[in-house]
Amino acid sequence: MISIQKQVLLLSEFHFKEFADYLLNTNAELPYKLITAIRHSKTYHESDELCKLIYGDSAEKTKKKFLQLTHHTFKLSGFLSRNYTNYLKHNLQTIEELLSKGEKKKANDIADWLCDVAEKIEDYTTLIEVNKFFAQQCFITESKDANKFHKKVQEYIALENIKNSIYLYLRENLFFKGKDNISKTQANKDLAFFNQYINHESNSISILARFGKYYELSFLSHPDFFKQETIKELDDLERDFLNSAHVCFHYLDDMYFKILGLRLQLDVNNNNTESMIQEVKKMNNISSFLKFWKSYINIPEIFSFSVQASHYMSSYAFIFRDDYHKTLPNDIKENMMFLKQKLESELAKDIWDDGEYIIKLINLKCFYSAILLTGDVNDKNKSVKILEDTLVSYQQIPFQKFLDGMFVALIMGYFSLQQFDKVITTYKRYKKITSDQIVVKENDLTIEAYYFTSQYLTNQRKQYTEKLKATYEDSNDFEHVRALIAELVKYYNIPVKL
């Protein structure tokens, strides 16, 4: 019996329906035909018989196609491994139930199938339990094979321990508050830890170790992360993950999204806009693949939201222009609309009610407000209202490092609505609240550009043209700020020579 046949027969009704629906929804017609033929047949077909059921014959050429189909379908079962990591485990209970009824042969058949499939998807915890069963059965029946199965249990425990040790290492040593405490010596020790497993024969362990290595390098902003060869390494890591998508990681671990997040971070640092947009599109396309995110905040996706919002507000920032929407490329309009809808969907989740994610909620409100600024007048008014309400509602929450970004969006909103008096009063609030503790200089310079422009448009005083010019000269390292000031000067005919 081939592996895909064993796998389909081991599925619960729930998991089979989930897998079948996934194949239908992704237009995987032949894989769907294969698993339904296996599931609903009253007999266990041999390979040639299954081939005939799917293709109509079992000639040599057809059998090659059938073999490719079985491999492809098994690979597509990554939907189950990633969404329902423990989808095989109910069979352990089935084995116990069959033995209690005296149906030992059926129990052993299921245990054999379970071993084969669990081995292929690297479900070590299931393999530990099924081999314990085999070992105890050998002891009861006085078979000499008991030790063989106990040794298998040891092997799988060792593999599961390695996998867990990598997760533990990531959690213990690499968390967002501990960055400053990692010395060069500690970093070298960490990298050596991951390196020892990078070429491991277990796909899940190898992928996890390679991710851990590059996560640490990115976490520390290590020079090695920004080397050219890192791009190839991350591309290889993504390819290998997709080729082994059927293997199991710990439940609730969105490994693919995290790999894409590393690549996106590299693109952002390298100012590789084209590659960044491609990564974001990829993230958008797969963001709903894992169903458990309906119950949690998708951290990698929030990172992609921040990158997208920041990119659009920097590269397509001239929202004050009357012809703004006419100048936007159609694909950018579509991307912005998609992001807006995604943010609305995320903000509509019930999970925000329990108060566990206030900082992330504030983040999402900021991203949503920023993308609303690219809309019509109603959207802009909605944006500034959300920002004002957020600043008031959460003033007791320590989110100092987000304030300059929030004030950038708020001032951009008031400016594009031509409420220059509110730009001026908001600037004064910004200075008072932040007490000149600048988090991101680019944001501070952007705020000043809008403020000095608003002052000039309000009273025509020369001192503000001089200050606007000084801000431009102070923005040598920030091309988006210089482009903004140049556009403001040109669009409003401000007498500043840049």
C-alpha cells in the first residue's frame, strides 16, 4: 500500500473533509480525485488498480504520471501538517479501541501505516507512542524485537529533544528585550549551536536550525545578515521549506511566514523596493492559509503591514495634491485597497476585547489610519479621528516609540485636508508630548516639513521658508524627506531655492 493511501485512510472525517475542501478550493482536481477514490473505496487497492481508477489504465507511461501524482498529493498534505500538526494522533486511540475488542490485526495494520506516514512527516511524538506500543506488544508476546522498538523510541525522543532545544534556544536567548545583553562571544556561541544542526538529516530540524541562525543575525543586525549570499541562503531556505511542507513543526508555529519575514527585512534594509513588493504580495497571498491565526495576532503579518504602510506613505506620500489619485499606478491602488481591507478585517477580530494586545492594536490603528490617508476626504477625516481618539484613549499606555509615527500621519491628514491651523497646533502638541525625544529622525523631519509649510501658507513669513530650507539641508540621509520638501515647494510655489 502506497503512503498517500495509508495517509488518507488514517485521516479522521474532519481532517479528510478539510483536506478535500482545500484541494477543491485550490483547483487540485486530480489530487482530489485520488484521495476521494482512496477514501470511499470498500477495498484496499494496489497501486496499479488505483492508477486505473484515476487515469483509466496502468500502462508504464501512465504509471509514471500516477507516481508523480501520489508524490504531489502527499506534498499537498502540508495543509494538514501546518494547520493540524497532530492530525495523526487520534489513531493511537483507535489502536487501543481495536485491541479492547480483540481486533489485533486491524490494530497492527493501523500502527504500521501510522509509522510509515508519521516517519515521512516527521511527527516524532506520534512515532514515540506507536513504537512504545510495538515494544510492549513484543514483550507481551515474548518476541525478541522488543529492544529494537525501545531503541526506536530513544531515537525519536532524541530527535524531538533536538527540535525542542532549538525552540527553547530561540525563546530563551532571542527575545526583543534581550538584544543589548548579547555579547559577541554569546552571539558566536548561539550561531555555533544552530550550525551543528543545519545539515541534519531531519528536514524539520535542518529548516528550524537554518531559520534560527538567520533570525539571530537579523535580530542582532549582524553584518553577516546583510551580505549578498544571505539572499541566496534565504531563497534556498524558502525552497526547501516548500519542498518539505508536509513535515511537522510545533503547532502554532508559522514557519513559512517567518522565513518570508526575514527576506522582507533584508529587502527593506537594502531598499530593494521591487523585491520587497514581491515578498509582501507573497505574504498577502498566504496570510489566510493557517486557520489558527483567527484566534491570535499574526505577528509576521503585522510586520508586513508596517512595511507596506511605511512604503506607501514614503513612496506615494503626496496625498495633498489634487491629482493624487490620477497619478497613482493601478497596481499600487489595488495593493493599497487590499491592505486597507486586510487591516479592517484584522481590526474587526474579537481578540482585541481581552486587552492582551493593546500595543499591537495601537500599531494596527496607526497602519490603518496611514492607509486611509491615501483615500478620499471621508477616509482622511476618518483617519485623523482614529488617530486623535487613539492618542486620547491610550494616553496612559507607554507607547512613546510610536508617537512620532502617529503624529506624522495626523499632521499629514490635517495638511491634506488643508486644515493648516490644526497642523500648527498638532505640531506644538507633538513637541510637548515627546519633549524633543526623537525616536525616528526621518519622522521628525517630515513633521517639520509640513509644519513650516503650513506656517508659510498661513502667514507668508520668510522665516519659515528659511526653516524649510534648513530642514531640507538637514535631510541629506533621507531621500523621501527631501523629495517631499521639493514637492511642497514646487506645488505651493514657495520661494525656496533647493
